[in-house]
Amino acid sequence: MLKKARNVAGKAARIIIPPKRAGISAQDTEKAREYIADYWGKLVRSHPVDEDSLIGVPRPYLVPSYDETASFDYNELYYWDSYFMVQGMLDAEHKDLVIGILEDFLYLFERYQVIPNASRTYLMGRSQPPFLTSFIFDVYNAYDMDKEWLRRAITIAEAEYKTVWLGTKKPNERLVHKGLSRYYDINYLHDLAEAESGWDMTPRFGRKALNFLPVDLNALLYKYEVDFARAARLLEDTKAAEKWEEASHKRQTTMNTLMYDQVKGLYFDYDYKKAKRGTVSSLAAYFPLWAGMVNEKQAAALVKSLRKFENKGGLATTDALPIGQFLPGNMPVQWAFPNGWAPLHFMVIEGLLKYGYQADADRIARKWLKTNLDWFNLHGVFLEKYNVISPDKPPQKGVYPSQTGFGWTNAVFERMCQQFLDPNNP
């Protein structure tokens, strides 16, 4: 099973699950999917030149959301939002847009030596969770790109990996302990480093994000190393492939030592200042499953531990925390119980599929689809996050206004419909 999982992880293959007759059906989702297809046009922006704080990029891109009645608006390109948005449009119709978004990221790194949180000058001090190599291989596989394109894209990704994520001093002081990295911000503030995690805000770090080696970040960097090895073999560079395979194995070993709790069957963020694991159980623990870096015993334990997170409406971002574990200082917490998020459902479900846990993936996907669909049928919109404990109630608010629309929710909904509901998906 482990060998199969690694092969699937390496190929970034899309696994299709045969549809079931019971429960939600493709027909039930028709209006919602029509809404999603129409909504993409509202999110497309083209800004080829710099304009005030907005950084120009050469190709059109997507913003996370658009609501003409809202006071909070987007015009900039976001890093990890974009990766999840394209998961619902890896098809011929959207080829130019998908490739263009990736090219914009490559351009941003070549220009600034970082892919910023978003394409604003005031957001240059940090990045977001790194999905660049996964994005590259999604495009390479979906659109049959040639090896020279792959060589150029991977070369830029290697530079991002070394410059940003393995940096040891300002402006990229992330590699801090035993070969593992942390989230960071050039202002050296814990809350801004937490913003780089994308989980703004979360109880995972106790508002001390700079002190933690996050399990999700380091699983993503393991995936980079695996992808670099795969690219090297495709480009017939055996020596480089072996170097990257050794690097991924070293990271895997260190993460298992510092972050994996055999008793609880979960990975935890590691507080390297206090030399101990964090105490918050979160869906970040499933990034290693998605990355293909766990063994069969660990995979089984992670599946068993899903009961900590699984609720009526899907997966909660964290387990139900004791009162004392919420953030100090009255900081609103949205990346926590009772909220569920589309990108985290995507990561968990893809991880389950890679290791052959199809029934678990199907069950969770259908819960999530129903939560999304029920809200859409009542209110005519999708949300950026949902209350998975009481799906008919609004989600817990965060540090910025709750958004409707919503890019990555729409994309993951469409992707899961393709995988779990469509009878003849190619």
C-alpha cells in the first residue's frame, strides 16, 4: 500500500471514485455547479502593470471572492488560494487561465525572490503555504507540457525552496531547527508569521508562531523534495534525483521523531524553543498523508484519529478545545473548531485516496458536499468556511469579515462532484 501511495503522490494523479446511488447525487448539484461555472468570470482580473500597491503580473488571474455589496474587496493574486481554485478547473476550457496563474507565480519569484502572500507591495514580507511544485506537476500532467517547460519551472521552484523556505537570515529566516522550517514574516512578529500559515488565526501556535515548526509546512517541503526528485528523473539527472530523495528521507525521519505522537496517532506542530510538541490536534496532521510520507501503520492511525474531527457537516479544523487553549487577547479564531474549510477537506480526502481509504474519503466528501449544497440551496451562495457542527448556522467569525462566493470552496465542491458524483468522469 505504501509503495502505491508514493507512486500516486509522485504522479499527482487524479483518483476517480465510482458513484454511489445513496445520498447526494450529481443531479442534486446541477444548479450549484452552474453557479460556480458562471462565478469564475467575476473573479478574473488582469493587471499587467504596477498600480499603486498592486503588483502587475503578466497573465490574468483569479481573486478569492467578489461581492459588489461587501466593503471588503479583493484585486490581488493570492498564493495558496490560487492553488486550490485551479483544482476545480484543470480542463481544456480553463487551460490558458490555469497556466497563466502559474506563470504569474514564476514571474513574481523571478522578480522579487519570493512569491508573496499576495500581489501587493505591503504583503511582500511573507509568503503563504508553498504549493508551487504541486501546481507545476498538476499543469504538467493536465496539459502535457514539454520537458523544457518542466525544467524551467522546476528550476524556479528549487530557487524558491532554497531562498525562501530554507533561508537562515532576513528576509527569510525560516530554517531554524534540525533541518526543519517555520512560518515567518520579515517584521519578526508572531501574528504576522501566523498569517503566512494561512491559518489566521488558529490556536495551534498560541500566538507564538515563530517558535513552532509546523507539520503542514514541513510536509509541503517534503513534497517539494519528492517532486524535485521526480523531475530530475524525468530530466534524466540521476545524481540530482538521489540527492533530493535523500533530503526527503531526512526530513521524513526528523518529522517523525519530533512531530509524530504514536499514542495519539497524530502529528503535532513542534515548539523548538520549548523542545516539545504542541497540544492542539488539527487537520494539519493530515498533510503528511497527502504528501505520501507516512507508513501504513501511521496511515491507519491517522484514519482512526479522524473521529476527533469528523462531525455532521464534515471535518472541524481542530478538535473541540478546552477553554484555556483558545487564543489569548480576545483574538477571533476562525481556523479552529467548529469551522471547516474547503482546502483542508481537499487535503485530507486526497490523502485518504492515496492510501486506499476510499470509503472514508467518500463519506467525508459527501458530508462536505451536503453542507455546501444545503447552504447554497437556502442562501444562493457558497461560503469561505462552514460550521460543521451545526451546518445550518453561520461559521465562527475571524479577524476579517466572512466572505461569500467563494473561490476555493467553489473549486473544491466542483472537484469533489467530479470525483465522487459524476458517473462518466474521464
